[in-house]
Amino acid sequence: MKKLNKKTFLFAGLFATGVISATAIACAPNTNIDLNEQRKLVLNKIVETLSKLELNSKNTYENIDKLNEDAKNATASISVAALLDSDSSQKFIETLGKAVIIKNEGSTIEEGKIILNLLLTYESDDVSANLKLNITYKAAETSQPEPKPEPVLTHEQLKAIEWYKGVSETNIVSESESNLLPSEVNIIDLGFFKTPLTQLPEGFELSLTKVSNSNNDKDGELKVKVVLFKTPSFYNVDGQIKSDLESATGKVISLSGFKTSSAVDKEKVIAFYGIISGSIALENEEFKKLKASEFKQENLDTLKSKFSNVPEGYQLQLELMNDTVDDKKGELSFKVLLVKDGKFLNIEGDTLDTMTDAGKSVKLTGFTVSSDENKPIDDPGTSVPVDPTPEPGTPVTPDPGQPEVKDSLTPIIDNSTIVRTWFNSLLESYSAAANTEIFPTSLTVDDVNTLLNSIIKSPLTNATIEFKIVSTDDLNGLAKILVTLKTSDKFYTVEGNESSSETGKEITVNNLNSLRTVARSLYLSQNSLVTLKSNLTAEQAIAQFDTVTADLFTDLKAKLTHELKLEVRKTVSGNQVNAETGFIYANIYLKRNDNEFFRLDGTVVDSLEKVDGKEIRIGGFEIKIPIQELAREINAWKVKDNLTSIEAWKLQELLKPDLSFEKIIELLKMSASKETPLISSMQNLEFVSTKELLTWNINDQDVSLSFKATLKDKTGRSANKDVSFTTDFAGFLPTFLTINGKIKDDVNDNYLVVVFKELSQGNTYENWSKFIKTFVKNSKNSPKKLDNFANAFALMVDKKTPKSIRNYGLIYPYNKSDWNSITNPINEIVVMSNGKTRNNWIGANKNTLVIGGLQNYAKGSNEFARGEAWTFNPIDGTRNSTFMTYNGIRWVITDEKGFFVESTRKTVKDKNTKTITLPFNNGVAVGLRLLLQELI
């Protein structure tokens, strides 16, 4: 093994804590702080005092450069003291006390002084502080002061200065990253800047790091430190060169334009209100026995469990709307309110001072009514959680008191007193010099003798000191040593008595080399930027991550010792790939086994989830051209199968002229299938025109919409790209139809005439027939698309009708005159009977293509509807209580008076029906779904 040199260790324990320790602890605001906090206070006081000392070098150095050279190599208190004259040396040692130098971080020359940068610790690796020690140079008596040379900047330094001048201190985040909160950003790369940074000088690289504690989620801003470097030199804005990234100040850029916390909150509020149904039925049997007027606020509060998805940071409040209580109908309404900081939120996410216009109104049905009305549907109730009883606390045993310390001035009378006093004078621990490379397990008794014999001396002339290694701890750099005092055949106890058994006092030698120290230095030695030459794109590289990284970090792996292992994984924070810049992001970490993982600061954690590791940028991969990548993704775009009616309604914005590029991309991203996401960079891209993005395809073979646009690169580096795709938007096609003029209605016969602009040219009946029959032919194997079609049509009509749909029971989706001229059998009856017939004597079937209207009577009945498409008969038909059977469940089209039911809840015909979801918006949707089923 390597033999220890006597200079390897500095045992700072020779100096008592002294006045500084006592003063620091006494000044602490809370004397009940833990030991580490006490150590930190003491160390900070030591550093403060040392930094203010006026220290002079010894006058044996022929010039200040020689002094600076020795200062750079001073790694222990003895070697620092050796730089100073006798007075300064004594002041330094006395003030340093039990603090220990663990690292020399270099020195600089400033106006006749040496500024020595030291990292100190005090009794624990967990406590450290930086010290700038000022040493005034004292020239030798025979030497003449040398003139201070003017700094001469190299060509590389001039390049760095010029580059920094071209970098603005402010920038805006790129569009592709603007949907992040500043606090969600962990890794910064060039793709974050909307305005590209100045091109790097040839041969230089750039480090981008997020400035600690610079997150400003409120305003959507953070700060980025940019440092220009050419390993191993890191350049500041004035050209000054630093040896490591941490000490280089570089230039700080304020990056704005990120998503703000208020925008995120608004999205959460809108989403919360958006999924709340407008009507719910009582489930609690006790509440059902009450009249609506008997239902109180405290009863309402029990319904809060129905709204469990309250956004974090908000409170849920339910408020009765007393003016809505209706005992005859057995219903009332209440408001669902989100509250934050005493303010109320409306459904648009805006903050209001009062609840008047805030929240969402919900109808609550199912109370006892005075008349014999229908009762609400029973659904399973919900259980009320019971708070667990907290575990009782356990008593705390007080720490034992400190043993009595004998006064060092007590007269020594015999050997027993001498030995006892000597053992008491031994410190509990001694610190080795920070630059030692020896691990505790490598120590031998001879090494310990060499190290401690000059420091710990026998108090008796006839007794010798022996050292025994009790235990070692490579992880923390500790060795337990038993110090014994013995004569030829006897040992002395710590009380000063003689004993035949080996006994003595156990001390700790700390600050030996440790795995924690090694881990810290290994992390620091690894550059955070690795550049390869690869034919792969960044996306391909991340997919082949293990293969790509297998041969990396060989230098670091060669330094591993004591069973340390280096592991490489994809980054655990932020994006793992940036195709635009050709980077992938990795994370390296050190471990010894599956229970010991090393963090960047050397601390050990017991699981992979707790280790931070070091973030590495791996570059040199092929860079994809953004306009080509986005064009490829748009051309492949498919709508997602689970598109909702709310999302489909939002997509209607694509019909608007002059829609922004950002809004179009947002809508396409929202509705894209998992297989066709839009994930490529969109920086500096736009559409040439957005005047007419969607065009209809309506023929015997196809009913769909085509999206067509032209992409443009705003930088002018790439040619324009045409993009297109065709879709049926998961069946929500009626959402994109435009009603031609106003809806016509007949209040006497209770019907509507709805003609769409896209189907208005020529014979509207034939156009509607082609539209609906072709859609059914292409979608007959997708019941979900047929449902979506029916609901989209119903929603469109409901929004545009002059009155509520509950005033009508029939819809003509074409001009009546266009159909009468072709196949209307009612005309034949009229002619034959020389009479007249009402326009509402018609029902839905594959010939009439109307929605709602008549159904034939059930077999054997002249009162109840059959629930099927209408077969023409001049006398057989009823408009009342019509329905369809779908998936074994009957769904209502019209009520007992022949009018469309206006809500989802009222479409349920059988009162004992229990279903997870109600598929139809209203009676119009059920009526159209019946027609679609008839056309299959």
C-alpha cells in the first residue's frame, strides 16, 4: 500500500474551538438548534473573522508570482501558515481553530495581494463554507518591486468578448417551449430562444444553465447563464478565463414568454367547470323524501363528494339558489363555485369579487312532489369516508448530561491524576488534511503511529502510547482509533487506574479520503457537454439510447474505485430530445449497490428515485429541417377516436378566416390521435394563408372535410411546403355545416325547416339524401361515429333554433317543396281525396329522411308509439312519446305531448335504467340516430 507522509494529515483538533465557537453559538437566535446548525454558525463566524484579518506574507519571496505559486499548492492549514510571517501565521492558526481546509480553489493576484480561495468544513462533511483569504505581499529586502504588467488579451479572448457583445440580455422563449411554466424547466438548450443567439466563434462551445432561484411563474420568466468555452478554458464577458464552469460568470439572459401560473390556473378552472353536468338526480333516499323547499344548505354540502376533481389551491363551495326551488316539479338549482383567496371563479376562469356571475348552475332533481310525477332514476349512492383516529404520540427521553470536565489547573498529585487529565485532554476527533488520497481501509497501525506520535505524547516517562484501529468507514472517510497508555505489563484506564486488560480512549480520525469525496470529484470532472459524430437524428438516437451511450464516459469509468459503478439513463427532468438542435439529454449517476446511490454533493441516498445525478447534453446528431418535419406530421394527421363534442365544437374555429398559426396548431394538437401527434419544432414557421382551411367533399363515395394549407419558413432558409389531410372528424361533421339564413319554423304544426348552406344548391332533398346516406354507408361499422353525428346535428339545431326545441317535434333538413316534387306519397292521398293534409303528418324513414315526427302505433294499440321508423299510413301515426331502442335500452325522442325532449336526462325512457353514460344530448339526437340506424 501507499505509505502515508507525515504532511498528509493536518490535525486541526490541536486547537480548541475557543472564543469564536462560543460567540457564534451564543449569538444564535435559538439555542435549541441541532448540531449541524451549530457547526454552521461556528464555521460562518470563523470565515467572517478570517476574511477580515490583515495578513502579511513572509518576506522571503522574490516576487508576488512566487508567492501565488505556493498559495495555489497550499491545501492544509500548515501550508497556508507557511506562507505568512510569524505574527500573521499565529493569528491565522488561532482563528481557524477546529475548522479544516478541504479544498484549495485557486488564488488570484489583485493590487499587491493574493486572494486565496479556500473551502472549509467544521467537524462534518455536511457543513462547508467558502473563504477568501487576503494575504498582502511583503517583498524581500533586497528585491525591487516589479512594475505590474498590462494584461495582454489573446485572440481567443478577443473573440469571446466580441461574441458576448452580440448577445442580448433579454430574449423570448420559443413557441415550442412556451407552454411550460418556468419552474417546469430543468434543462436549457438553444431551442428555447425565439431569437437565435449569435453564431458561435469557430471552435467554441456554449454552456446554457438555468440560474438558481430565477423561476418567476407569475410573470412567465426565468434567467439563463450562458458561458462560452473552449475546454478547459471558460470565458467571461471581459475575456477573463476561468478553469471551471461554476466559477465563470458568463452572461445572464432574462428569458420571458413562458406560460404563467395564472394561465395554468385558468385552464384548470375551465376544465373543472366544463365536465360538470347541468343536471343531477338525488341518490340519497332520505333526501328524496324531502320537498325541494325542505332541502337546506347543510344537506347540499354533503354533495361535495360528487366534485372530487377540485384543482389544487382552490376551495369548493356549493350554494343553494333559493329562487329556483320548485316543489311542484320536485327540483331546485344550486351553484358549484371555485373559490381562491376569497375570490370567486366563473366558467371562463375569470376572478370575480362576488358569486353573482361566478360558478356553474346545476339542477338537482328527485325531491318529493305533490303531484304524481315521474321519479328520478336511481343510481348507486356514495359512501362517506371516515377520518382515521390519529395515533397517540410517544414520549421523548431527554439526552443525558455532559460528563464533568476537570479544571486543567487542578494540581497534579500522582500518576492517576496525570493520566486521567491526559485522557481528558484528548479530543474526540482529529481531522486529516483535505488532500489525502488514503482511504480508511488502507490505514495500518504503522501509518497511525507515524501520524499521531508527533501529536499525542505520553504524559509519563515510564509509559508508552499504542494505537489500535477499531473500525473504518470508507463511505464517510472515518477511522476509529483506540489510544492506550501502558507500562510493560499494565494499561491505564481513562480514570487513571491500572488495569491488566487492554483499555483506553477511542478517538476518530476524520476527513480521510471517502467515497463521498470521490463521487463529488468524479461528477465535477465530467463535462456536461459531449459531442459525437453520428448519422442518426436525435430522435433515432434517443430510441437507441443504450447503444448510443454504451461507449461514452470511458475516462470517467477508468477512475472508478471501491466498487463504484457509473450508470447512464435518459434525463429524468425536462425534454429528452431536441431534434431541431440535434441534442439528446442524458443523466449519469454513481452507485455502489442497489441501496447506495451518490448525489452530486456526495450525499448517499437509498433509492434511484432520490438520486439527482448529473445532466449531460449529447450532441452531434443530424438536425432535421423543421418545415419538412411539420409538413410530414400534418400530412399524416388523423383525428383521435375519443374526440368529445366540446373538442369538436372548438374545431369549428378552423372555419374562421385569418386564424393564427399558433391557434391552428393548438387545435390540431388537441384533436390528434396518439399515432399522429404534432411534436416537431414549429419555430419560425407559419401558414401562407388561413382564409379557407377546410373544404367539403360530398359525393356518392365520400362525405368528409379536407384541410389544405401552405407552410412557410419565416427565415427564408427552406422552400414552402403544401400540407393536407382528409377527415370526418370522428363523425362530428354537422358541427362544420352552416345554416342557410334563419331556421324556419311553424308554431302551429310544431316543426322546423333547417337547410344548410353547403347543401342548398339545387334540390335540397337530394343533397341531404346524398350527404346522410353516404356518411352512413362509410360509418355503419362505427356506432360511435353515428352517435357523434346525431349529437353534433342536435347541438347545432339547439343553438340556432328561434325557440327551445321542446316547442317542436319534427325537423325537415331540406326545403319541403323539393321533396314534394319527387316522392311525397302524401300528395297522392291529397289528390285522391281532394282534401288537405298537415305538413306534420310525416315521420322518419329512409324515404322521408326527416327527424322526429310520427311513429306507427305499437301492435294492438292505438295509443302507444312503436319505437321504429314510420311506415306511411294516412291514419296510423302518433307524435307522442316516440322513442328508439338502442343497445337494449329505450331512448326518448318526444314527450307525451309530441315535443322533442330537451336534455340528456330526459332521453331515458325506462326509469329503472342504470347506465354509465347517457349517449344522447336530447330528443333530436335520438330521432336522428333512429334515422341513421334505418339507413344502415
